[in-house]
Amino acid sequence: MTPTLAGFWRRLSAAAIDGLIIFGINLVLGSITALINSNAVGIIANLLSLAISITYYVYFIGSRGQTPGKIALKIKVVRIDTLPMTYMTAFLREVVGKFLSGLVFALGYFWMIWDKNKQTWHDHLAKTQVVRV
């Protein structure tokens, strides 16, 4: 049975939910650091924010193939070779691949619109696809 691939709008909606979750976490972190009002603390808070974002995506995709946003929209990242998702594959996709996808006017994200397998550049790099569950 061929899996049903997730479309652009479903994937975008899942990303928006995840973005709101990360925004909420960073809002709390920013509020705490604003009370301290120190440049050094601000730099540390920015680095912590980046670490939290990377950990969020790599953990959820690496452990189950789904972030909370993907769970809500009933989609999942799977490897094309059908092997279980790994943290290394998740890191390659979520950090390296998404950085590359966003480099040129976010063309790598929109690539799925024209791709026959609805894959973005980060999907191609990590050899993954997003399916409906």
C-alpha cells in the first residue's frame, strides 16, 4: 500500500503550530531574561533559545517522526528506506536540511509543490518524506 503524502497546507499548518509552541517557550525565556537586563544574560538566553529549538525538533522527529504540530495534523516524517527514524536523520533533516531549504528565498520549502513525491530539499537531503497517518 502506497502512503498518502502530506500536502503543502497541512505541512505548513503543522509548522505554524510548532512555531507557536517554540514562540511561547521563548516568550517565557525572554521575559525572565528581561528582568535581569544584562547583555551577557541576553546572549546566553539567545543561545539557550537556539538549543531549545534544535532539541525540540530533533527530539520529536528522531524519537517518533512527529512534532506536536504534526501529531495535531495527523502527519509523520518517515524514511524512504522504511527504516526507523534516528536522531542523526532528524538532525540532518531539521537542522542542516532546513537551513539549506531556507537559504534561497525559502525555495527549498516550496520545492514540494513541484516535486512528484512532495519532498522539500530537507526531505531529499535526509531521504525522508511526510505522510498522512
